[in-house]
Amino acid sequence: MIPAPIPADEERRIEALRRMLILDTPPEERFDRVVSFASEEFEMPIVLVSLVDSRRQWFKARVGLEACETDRESSFCGHAIIQPHILVVEDALRDERFHDNPLVRGAPHIRFYAGAPLQLPDGEIVGTLCMIDRKPRTLDDVDLAIFGSLRQLVVSELVAHAEVE
Amino acid sequence: MAVIHAPRPIPPAAPVAPAPMAPPIDLLLVEPHFLVRRTVAAVARDMRLADPREVTTIEQAEALLAASSFDALFLSLDEEAAALGLMARVRNGDTKCARDVPIAVTAAACATPLAMRLKQLEVRRLLLRPFKVKGVLDAIVLLRQPSPELHKAA
């Protein structure tokens, strides 16, 4: 397993995330409805709004997963946030970064992962909207456009949350 | 009462045109569900399929159609009677739109009387809930195509 890398702007990124005062807050319908919608649209068993904190990823919204956080080192989202484009891992068992990852070898048995980085207007990437399946999958261009559009809705809600706070 | 579950099913592999050469069409999109409406509108714009005008009610659509013309209409039948009335007025030429403007609709269910009425109103595509955003985009691609009557005339 290749541990999730630390982005060059980590300090500013964490500062932006914590300034939002969203970590460890209760579930909110405006985020929950996006993950539910994505789960139905793409028939994905697990969909998350994952915020990548310094040592963990914490889930602001989740479908199909009991855990509310996991460690950052083994997180797929930790890999997704180092650049602004959607990261797609079609089969984790065939990817050198993830083939022996505990989240692949054990529960929740990730095989497919797609993570759309949540980039705030100031450029900092605080987490992802991500979709997970237990079998290999692919996304076509239309899927990616729909997924990217849902990501923008999550970013809009994060910005609105930050403005309220 | 007979219920038509999938009057015109979309094949799973039906491709959405990836990069259409024609410019985006002016589309009136009436959809009360926020995520469906915003996602369809955003992706249709991104793919240059359409430049949707988004409204949530038939009343809002009526007001727009009284003032503006559109290349295609995509209507939710959540307000079934009002939506059917609006489509009838469009087909009668009582709005700014062309009488033969392509129309697609979404509905929760479609019994035989509704299916017959939609056929009379020359609705090109019916999507039954729950539908996928991808299915709506496929329907928009269909709305971009010339009507069969235009084919005949050409």
C-alpha cells in the first residue's frame, strides 16, 4: 500500500477546513440528499462526503457505511485530494497504490473508487464527494459530467455553510 | 386499470452525444426536484446539449411561454392537469413557441388514458420515475433531433 500523500499546501488546506467549523457536526439534509441521489443515480452501495483532516477522513454525509471516520493513511480520498481532477480507481486490486490496502483486503472491501475533490473558491481542497463499489466499475464521460455536477453542489453547500458560520 | 411501466424504455447502453456539432438548444425545463433539475441543467450546459431555463412549476412555465419561444420543452407531470393543459395550448399555437416544438415529459406513472393523451399531444418521450439523469440527457438528445414531419418535408 502506498500511504495517502501529504499535499504541498497541507497547512493552508487544514486551516481552510477547520475555519469552516464543519468537522464533527451533525448530519445535514442538504449533504445527505446529495449522497443519496448519487447512490441511486450510479447504483453505488457507498457514497460519502469525506473531509480529510490531518490524521483522519471524517464523513459529513454517508450512505452504505457505518463508520463516521477512518484513518487518513489508508484512505483513498487522501490520494484524491492532491489534485483537482476526479480520481477513478476502476479495480483497486490491480492498482499498486491500493491492492493491499486494508480497506480493500478487509471491510468495506473496496474494489471501485471515484473521488471528486471538493475545491473551495480559494483553491484549497478539503475533501471529496466519493463513490465506492465492491466490484470493479467504470465511468463514462457522461457519468463523470454528472458526478462533477454533484460535486459542485456539495462545494456550494460547503461555501454556504462557511458563510453562515 | 392498466399501467404502462415502460412505454418507451431507454436501452442501458444508449449513448448521449458526446460532442454535438449543433449549438445548444433553448430548453424549458420544468422539474420540481432540486437535484434532478440542477444536475440535468448543469450537465446539459457542460455538454453543450442545451441552455436550459429552469423552473419548478407549470405556472412559472406558462409565464415564460407567454413571453419567449423555446426549441424544446421538458415538463414534469407532477401537476398533471396543468401540464396537459399547457401542452394543449402549445399545440394550439397559443404560446410564443412553435406549435410543433418537441416535448418530453416525466411522470410517476402512466395509465392508458394518460398515454393516449400524451400521444395526441405528440410527446416524443416519457420518462417514468424513478429515472436516471442520464436518461433525461438521452431524452434531450432526442429533442434536438428534427421531427419526423420535418424529415418528410426535407
